[in-house]
Amino acid sequence: PTAFILGMGAAPMWSAKCTYLTQVAHRFAGLDGSDPEHVVVKFFGIFFFFFQCNSILGNIISTSVLSSGKTDVYTELSDSDMAKCGSAYCPAQLVSSSNITETPEPSSSATAIPEDLENENFKTDITKIYIIAGIYLACSISAALIIAFFVDPLTRFGEDERNEGKEKLTGKQLLVATFRHMKKKN
């Protein structure tokens, strides 16, 4: 259900982002006297630069919080230690270290792993999880505030004049129109 809700919310947000960037880029190109297509591409490039940097920043935050307080310092790792997947976790590692000699049935698609095996990778202090959630929540709230206070509305760029003679649609009418457009095969 979360993926469905995210998808229903993300689609209009991406459409709004594209509309906003295109409108602002065309307005800027008109003021600058340059080709609008080049300005649109530049604006999208700047947007996606910051969008991708957020992935890096999020990983740095997660790594910093999750590794804080650890006293283990690994100066020399053996080849067997380096062969572990991800952050010291791999399902194959659990199977090989558990003295399981049975091979799975050919019809079985998954290997059975005993439930009494635990991996230290999943033992994370709950306060660290709350710290990460708090940091990400603060980042989301600050992003919403930055947008609310510093991003100009499209009405400043002539959207009101463009829509002057048109009927104002309700949210329900816009949703129905969106699904009608999705049905058309152009």
C-alpha cells in the first residue's frame, strides 16, 4: 500500500516539477534573449544534479549515524572477511556457517535458513533508527519550507493570463481528466 500511495503522490509531483521548470526556463530565456530549449535543458540538468546529490547525502547521513559509537577498527581484513556481501551480510554466509548439508529440492526456489541463526548486522539500536528518521523528517520539513518561502508561484510567470478565459477545474475533474489522458493511445 505504501508504494501505491507513493506512486499516486509522486506522479503529480514530477509533472508539476517539469511544468514549473519549463515555465520558468521559458520566462528566463525570454528575458535573457536566448534559446528556450537550451535554458530548459540547463535547468533540468541543475535540478537532477541536486536530486542525485541527495542520494549521496542520504547515504552519508545513514552511514554516519549507524557507525557512530562503534569501537571496532579494522586495519587488516582477510580475504574471507572481504568476501562478505554488503555490510557484513550475505545469506550464503549464513547457510555455509550453519552446518547445513541438505541440498534444497529442485522445485524449491529458496534455500531454507534456520530461524535460530542471527546476524549481527540486523541488531541496530532503536535510538539510531529514531535519529535517522528524525534527521530525514527535519530535511523533508526544511525542504517544504524552502519551497514555500523561496520558490515563486507560476502566477508570477503569466499563468493567470494564460488561463484567464478558461473554466477553473476542481481536483476531481483534474483527476478524471488525467485518467482519460492515460487511456488515450496517441
